[in-house]
Amino acid sequence: LFMQRMDTTLSNMKEKINNAQCALPLFTCLHVKPDVSELMFADWVEFSPYEIGMAKYGTFMSPDLFGSKFFMGTVVKKYTENPLHFLMGVWGSAFSILFNRVLGVSNSQNKGPTMEEELENIRLKHLVSNDSSDSEDESQHPKGTENTKANEEYQNSSQESWVQRMLMALVGDSALFNTREGRAGKVHNFMLGLNLNSCYPLSPLADLLTQESVEDDEPDTAVADPDEFERIYEPLDVKSKKIHIVDSGLTFNLPYPLILRPQRGVDLIISFDFSARPSDSSPPFKEILLAEKWAKMNKLPFPKIDPNVFDREGMKECYVFKPKDTSSEKDCPTIIHFVLANINFRKYKAPGVPRETQEEKDFADFDIFDDPNTPFSTFNFQYPNEAFKRLHDLMEFNTLNNIDVIKQAMMESIEYRKENPSRCSVSLSSVEARRFFNKNNLN
């Protein structure tokens, strides 16, 4: 993947975008607590070639300082900037799931758990860590009991490759890889020693909402779990020397928190939701409903997501959610939500151009989730050429087939910006220098 660029860093991307040659890339992960599910508590961490940090606390640093030792906001020991491939491993926890597979520590006799089941294990397992150690080499040996079954399989199987045997011999104790400790990225806490307020709105211009005040309507089944986001107002532990960071998809698989910051003044969001669904005919709104709930809990403008649109209009290539009243829903963005759906692509090879030959029809005649032999999976990193081309061409077609929808939304956004020229104007004078919240503010 990287070839001769193993030393490439996030900071190196600046030269590719500093004159707007390319769009600004934004990457995400979550700061999580050792003993709390990501669905209950998670701080979104934002990565760009210019800065890394958490908007919730207003703490950011240049990318070359991420991973260095901090105390009270000051660098006390600077380390070399982490290479890009390290950050990619943090942004996508599937990499560590695959490593677990290589080690052969599955508890199944005949067949290992599916990738989806392993991802679920990440959510359910707790971290087992010890932050008291702060030695120079930062070495920590895994603690736990020997995985007897895995060891027996290792001893008895004559078909294991020498790579598997070598890795098992090196690691020995596989307990580390059965907990989040073996799967989560672990870096120095750059907020060590800071004094924090008791509660934090993501936007410095917004008051804080309680979970009970988010929505008076009956919650959709996708967000009906009372534990979802229950503890997102809690602060980071400023006494912990290390923090754990994991794939942001473990809370919800759409990175809206990064672009909902009011300083960015986003009027139109075109999102592509590639999350797995039980079937091709299942409603495709679970992730965006979670994003809506998160936004409302942080008092950030977000259009109402009506899941009943699926009953009224059925499966579509994209759905448009916009504020019903721009005068009352001030600064609320419009969302064009593309989903994985093979509808018109089966009949047309390009918008308005029907498929003619049997080969063309066979190429487009495929299911994404219903086919039991489907190669498409969030955790599948290798695809046959045909499978890759099918998915690529499908999404290209769906986008082009709805180009008029995109253009119309852009025109409406431009008109809205003309009427509200100060849409994204946020200055330091707009934010109180010190703003403390207490429990009385939450009532």
C-alpha cells in the first residue's frame, strides 16, 4: 500500500493541499474509557494535516506533537511524529481484528467468528490496562491466563504455516488480543494535568442539553437504547498518563461530529453510508439516526431524520433531509444521504443509457447483503476485480444518477448563504473567555 512511503506522516499532506489542490482530508477516531462502552461514552478525536485534537475540550496540537508527552498543556518530551500507517491502524480497528485472526486465537473449533462478530467483541470487552508505568521504553507485557485451547490447536495442527507458529511463539499469551487492550491504540495523554470544566458543549456557542431534553418524540428503534450516549458529557481523565483511541465507527459509522462544528459553517452535507445492513431491503437509516441524536444532545443543528420516509418512498439511491423551516431551524444543514442500493444500476449502465447485452445485464445483476456468498463486507480488504468494479461502478452510477438532486441542493444552499452572510462567522469575541457549567445548568 505504501511501498517506499513507510515514513510518510500526516503533516506531509500539507504540501498536497496548501493551495487547495485537493480537498482537506479529515480523519477520526474515538477516545474511550477503559470500562465504558463506546456507545455510552466516547470523545471524537479529529485529525487533519494541520492539527489533531478534541473539539469537545478545545484542545488541539500540530500533528507532529501527537503522541508526545504533555503536562499542563506543555510538551515535556517530544517524540518523532507517528507515521501515517500507524494512524491508519488507529482509525480502523479492523486492522487489529485481522491480526487477531493471524494469531489463530479463535475459540471456535471448526470456524473462527465472523469479522462482524469480532467487531462486536470490541464493543463488549473492557480494557485491561495499567497506566502507572511510565518508563522510558514504555514496555508493558501482556497479562492474563494462557489460552489453552488455542495452544492445543497450535500444538496439534500440522497445517499451520511457519508464520503462524512464529507469531504464536512470540506472543504466547493471547489474552492480550482478546481484550480491547490488544486492539486499541494507546498514546500519551496530551491533556495530562489540565484543569477542566465539569461539562462541555461541543460548540462554544451552545448551551448544554441533557439526554432527556433531546427529543420529545417517540425514539426510533435505532436509537431507543437508553444507554446510547448516556455518559458523553463526562470529562476525560486528566490524571491518566495514557489514553486509548479506537475506530470511530464503534459508536456510529458516520463522521458528522467533525463537520457539525459551527466554526466550519457547513450548509450542505453529501454523505455516503456504506454501513452493513441485515438485507438489501432493510431501512438504511440506523447510523444517521444515531448521528442525529448525538447532534441534538450537543445542541448542534441537524435536520429531522424521518425513518418513515422508507415506508412512504421505499428503497432509494439517496434521500434528502433538509430543515423544514430555515427561519426557525437556523444554520441547519441539508443532508443528501447516499446508501448502498442496487436499483437503477441493474437496468442502466449510465444514467438514461439502458443495458443491452446479456453480459452487461449479468454484470449489474447482484445483491449486496442478501447474497449469502457476497464478498462485500466492512472487514474484507481484498476483492476480486469483478466485485470491486461492481461496487465502484454502482456508486459512481448512483451519484451521477442523482446529480440534479445535488445541483438543486447546492443552489438552495447558495441562496441561503446570500440571505445569511454571517453563517460561519465565529470570532473569539463571540465566546466567553471562561464558561463553567454545573449541575444546575442541566436541569
